[in-house]
Amino acid sequence: RNQLWLLNADTGAVQAQLPLRSTMDASVNAAQPIDCGGQRVFVSAGYGVGAHLVQLPDLKDLWQKQDLFDSHYSSGVFAAGHVYGFDGRQERGQTLRCINIETGSVDWNSDGVPGGTVIAVGDKLLTVTEQGELWLVKLDPTKFEQLDTAQILRAGHRSYPAYSDGILYARDGAKVVAVK
């Protein structure tokens, strides 16, 4: 059904739901809801669905915008009142974007890239692009600042990396890498 459901943890009963499906049959939604604190959740989907900031416990829309943040397949991250992540469809090029959840506005965009994933670690974003690059980006809502980049994988993958004890683990179809 491609809806956001709020379930009762004890009974499994649906307490509230919010449609998130595009009218296009070929649409997908793989991005996870993001806890933004204060009983607020940010959800986004591509193919014209856009972004929602909803209030719990009834999934009341605080705002909804179609052109603000369209997650094609990767989830963003929340830090200090902002969501960072990839906006747009992979086929058309995406940007790494920072949005202010209070105002529902874009604070900055990177240059276009095919897409990727983000993990917030301290004051930085670890971004693994579909081109197999690792970007180290400053976690700063005032500007996009790429601190470093390295080619760590082959291009053409969408797998999520993992981070633990100062090491980023990432994989493509042929190998797994561990980057300190």
C-alpha cells in the first residue's frame, strides 16, 4: 500500500496511516522514517510524493512539500533541526541536500551526483556515492563543505554502509572494505 502506518506495539493494530504512494505504478519508496524529536517524524518518497513532517500520535501533517526532498531509495539523517540526504531520482541525478525541518526549506545543495547514502558521525557526514566514492562532508546547515573524498568501491551499487568504532564498512558486488 505504500503508507506510513503507526501501529500499537502490543496488539499490532493500525492506529493511524498516511498515504505515501505516487500515482505512477513504477514508483518505489525505500527510505526509512526519520525521528526528528518532539514526537515528529520526517518521511519522504520519490516520484512526486515529496516530503512530510508529521506529528505523532496521529500522523498529522505539519507540512508537506513535493519539491523539497524526494528520497528515491536512501534514507536521510537528522541532526540539530536539519535533515541531510539525497534528493531526486537516480536516473536524473541527485544532490546531497540539507533542509530545515522547522521552516520546510532548503539550506543547501551539493553538485549533482548519481546518488548515495549518508551516515552522521560526530560533526561529519560519511557519504558513499553510487560512484563508489566516500565523501567526508562537514555536518553544517549553513553550507555544503566537502572535506575529503576517496574512491573506495566500484561504481554502480546501492548497498548501505555501516559504521562502528571508527571504521566504515562498505561493499559493492565484489568486495567489502573497512575504512578507518
